[in-house]
Amino acid sequence: MALIRVEREIGGRTLTLETGRIARQANAAVLATYGGTTVLATVVRAPARPGLDFFPLSVDYREKTPAAGKFPGGFRKREGAPNEKEILTMRMIDRPIRPLFPDGFVEEVQIQCWVMSHDTLNDSDVLAGTAASAALAISNCPFEGPIATVRVGRIDDQFVINPTSAQLEYSDIDLVLSGHKDGMNMIEVGAAEVPDADVIAAMRFGYEHIKDILGLIGELAEKAGQPKVLGDLVVVPDEIMELVKRELGNQMSEARQIPCKQERADRVAAIAEEFMAAHCAAPAGSSYSDYVAHALKVSQCKEAIRQLEKKTARRLLAKKGIRADGRDLRQIRTLEMEVGIFQRTHGSAFFQRGETQSLVSCTLGTTRDEQIIDGLLPEYSKKFVLHYNFPPFCTGEAKRIMGPGRREIGHGALAERSLVGVLPDPEDFPYTIRVVSDITESNGSSSMASVCGGTLALMDAGVPIKNPVAGISIGRVTDEDTGEETYITDIIGEEDFFGDMDFKICGTHEGITGIQLDLKARGLNFEQITQIFAQAHEGRMFLLDEMRKVIAEPRADISAFAPRIITLRISPDNIGKLIGPGGKTIRAIQERTGATIDVEDDGTVMIATANGEAAAQAKAEVEALTAEVKVGTVYTGKVVAVKDFGCFVEIAPGTDGMCHVSELAEGFVKNVGDVVKLGDTIKVKVISIDDQGRIKLSRKAVLKDEAKQEQPAAS
């Protein structure tokens, strides 16, 4: 296969796509390069497994550490399980691609993206999304793309396409956008209270560049693309679909209007079981062919019932505006909120919306609690993390209990991204913050419950957030006959499962802080997005007003059980003096006071303890140790050595001065031991510091000053 390469300038850097040299035994492979970052994307297609009734698409994204000239961490020095960034990127690649395969296609498709080079400037996540799409475009998979993925930032009120890592530090918006020739089908946003109109403007800006990249992928497909092969689709025969509709149509319509989730699910299961018992009895014969035929019919009937439930739910919404739980299309479910529900947590909240509830806790820590992120970019730390947990009991199920999966990591990242824009500056509030959202009951929009509950817990913990944040999800169903679209506010789980989309929007009264779009339909245009934003804004304002009734603003003080952090600055030249040889000095202060002391390279010292007296003592010792000694300053010090010619006094930890015998007292002093002894505490005044930094002290000068102060009082 000949090497084929196409390239185009995008945002002042060259985007190159090439195929024909690497991974030639894969169905398709593309090497995508942008700046100094390169991603290899491969596609492999395998025949459908017998009995499979879903599309087994798998997406894997891995960051090879040699790409950035680094060694993997840990003892094995080998890449291991995917980290959080890799998992989030897998989800970001998967979501816009999955809806663009035909219904009934169940052959296995595996996409792998490897980062082979990383210049630490151009992030590889959006490049991997484009590379995967390009590989699918030239494969023989029936992919109805291509798509392209870009990132948009805004610096000094100017939109920037694919901003570098350094530019993102100064951007008030981080938008990742995927789209095809008919519109957009994946949106992720993290923003600092950006107005709705500005976010839409950023999407318009990004989509113009998406069209340029689509042209480049089209050029590659013309030169290297394979003919598309649809393969055998798994579809329900018309006669079975008609039978299920005739037998269960009315019953399903009634069942779908039962308000309670569990009762509704039980009724649907019951009518399905009755149908299966009546029409899918065990085969009369015992041959293998009879068994296969029976198994196929059972599978087709179950799928037909599932499709009937989906079509019934969509029809009720699209034609009659009837929701399963009886609400109006824009009505938000019943709310219940409370803060301070646990005694020893630093902050806690309970948030319930309909049949979805979250218990949220907030913990305040020090710099030692920061999360260290080690990837292809230079190592950095995070002062805010939000973790989301979804135990099986929250949906009434008994499942294997494992660590967080891709969904939990993705939902936690969305909630974290939506709250980080309102957090106080670390200089004003130097705490490390961890929020944990435990979903204890779920029927849709649990990530949005985590945002609302997270806001309440932060305010309960006394974190001075700029504004409260609320999250709302907008769904959509399309009338199959007329094409008319119905948008619904605050969707439940079944409306997400049966509907076209789950458009999550989070923000404050001032603007948007987070967005995530999951789309099952082909795409959205800007007219549709504008309508969705308006409906979400209405719901968001209602939620924020209700939340303010529970807690209007952050508490004036943090919990008594949270560490108190005192921040002070010392000269960077004195850091070594504070730490001491091998950390001896700083450890001694911590042991004496019980406080935790952290020192930054710029001289920032943070003292943390829940004991106010211990914090004050530690602060006094640090200040005394690092204070600049000046002539004329009076110190209370400890005599650490007695000599014939005088004594040495420790005026600060690690800082001694010499008080000559002639400066110990008025008149002649014959023996130093007559005036001071080892371990005595005396007041001394600094009278000189020589060129070598040696400090000369005087007790006599202090006595003279005290005598002068007493004379006016005596007269």
C-alpha cells in the first residue's frame, strides 16, 4: 500500500493525516500529526458473535510515556491501567462516533488511539478524536461520518482554535466540539460563568474549523478509502413486530403512564412475561435446529417488546405531551434539600429531585492533600477534586461491587468541571477541597444532582464560592410521522434511554460553567441549540432560587473539625533556615505545636491545625525563626552557652547572638555566672551586626531602657 498524506493549516499549525505505512494489517490506520503531537488511530472489524443484539463498539486511548520523553511511574516502569485523563478521552471519542452507525449493525468494531509524540503544547485528546474518525472514514465500516473534533478557548475576548496548554491557563472557556456536515453531535464545556450567548458564539467559531477538517478527511477518503460494507443487520421481522404491537400496544401505553418508576418497570416486565409465556413456549422437537430457532424467536420477541416500549414512550411525549411521571414538559421534579446533615464532616448536603438523590460531603485539607497528576504534560497538582459514586442499590439492583467505572469517572469529571469555575482563588482560600457525591437513589440526572448537592455542601463547609451552581438536563424526542421536535426539562432515566439526547447544562445566575451533550440522533444545528439553551436557562434559574432558600450564601466560618490554615510569607532566602538540616527544624516545630507546616518555593508558609492556640504558637515560632534581625530590636532569648567573656543567647530558633560580659549589667561584672546561668531566659537588645553576620547583644541596654520608662511613673 502506497503512503498517502494530506495536510491543511488549522489555527496556524499544520494538521497532517497519513495512511499506508503503519499498521497495515488493521482494517484502517491513520497517523495524525498536529504541531509536534502525533496520534496513531487504528480500526479493526470482526464478524458478529452469534446471539448478539447490540453494537459492540470499543474505544481505547493510551498515552505512551515515551511520547513526551518520560518514564512510567511506579516499580514496574511500564504503562498500566488507563488513568482518568485516558478514560475521559475514550468517552469523548466514543460519544460522537457511536450514533453514526446504522441500527441493527452488530459486528464488532475496535478503535485504538496511541499517542506516539507529544510536544506538551498541543493536547492529544481532540487530535485522537479526529484521527479515529479519519480511520473509520477510510475503513470499510458503514460509518455515516466523518466527524472532526476541535477545542475552543477565549483569551482577551478573542476565540482561539485548539489553544495550547499554556493558552488554556488564561482562557475563561474550554470547549470541546465534535461535528459533521449536518451539525454538532458532541459538546463538552468548562467555563467561568460565561454568558449563554458567548458559549453559542464559541460553538459557531469552532464549527467553522470543523468544516475545514472534514474537508481534509474527505480528501484522504477519496485517495485511500475502501468501499463500505454494510454486512448483515440484526432486525426484528415485521410479523413479530406486528404481533407484539397488536397484543401489547394498549397495555404498554397504560403501563408507560404509571408515575412510580418501580411500579412502571414491574408492570412492563409483567406484560412482557405474559406475552413470552403465550408465544414463546419451549419447542416441541429436541433437535439442535429447533433449539436455535426457538432461541432466535425469544431474542426477537424480547427486542420487539423493547422497541414497542421505546416507541410508546416517544409517541406519548411527541404527540400528547405525556411524561411517564405525569409532569409538564418543562416542569422540574419535586425538590428536597438539606445541609449540615452529618456532624463530623466539614460540609454535607442532601439533594433529591424526584426519584434521584445524592448525599454529598465536602472535606477541606492542606497542600499535602492535593492530587498529583502525572501524565504526558509536566506534573502538576489539583486543589479541587469531585468524586462520584453510583452503587448498585441506588437502582434497586444487586451487582458486583467494583471500583469506579468509565461512567462514574465521566460524571464526576462533569460535576467537577462545572464547579471549579466558581471556586475562590487559592491565595484567598488556600485549602485543598474534595467533594464526594454518593448517589443513593437514581432515576436520571444524577450528575446534575451532584452539581446541585456539591454546591450546597461547599457552602455548608464555608467555602467562599463566587456563586451557587445548578445543573439541569434537557431531553428531546422527535415525532416519527411529522419530524416535530419536543424538548423536555429535567429528564428521568427512561426519557434519556428512549429519547434522542441528554443535554446537560450547568451554571449560575451569571453564566454557564459546564456542559455535556450525549446525542443518539445525528446532530444539532444552532437554531436547536439556541432553543435548548433558553429552556435550560429557565430551569436553572428556578433551581438556583430554590437552593438559595436552603442556604443563601457560604457559611461565615469553616467547620470546627476542619484544619485552620494560616498563611504567611518569608524570604525565600530563609526557607533553608526554617526547614533546617534534613528537615530537623521544621519537624521540631510541628512536634512541639501539633501543627502541619508546608513551605512553597516562593516563601509561602501554610500552617494548618484545628487547634487555634497551636496555630498561633507555630506562627510565632516561624516568624521568630525567619524574621530579619535588626539593630535596636529587643528579643527575649534563652542562654545557650556561658563563657568567661560573656554568654550566647538564642534570640530565635537557630539564631544566636553574643552578649559580652561588659554588656550584661551596669558596673563591673567579675563573673558571668553571677548574672546569668545556662538555660536562663533574658531580654537582650541587638546593638550591632558585623559584616560576617555575627550578632552583638546587650542586656545592659534593655535595663537602661526599662529604667527610663519607670522614672516618669515614679515622679
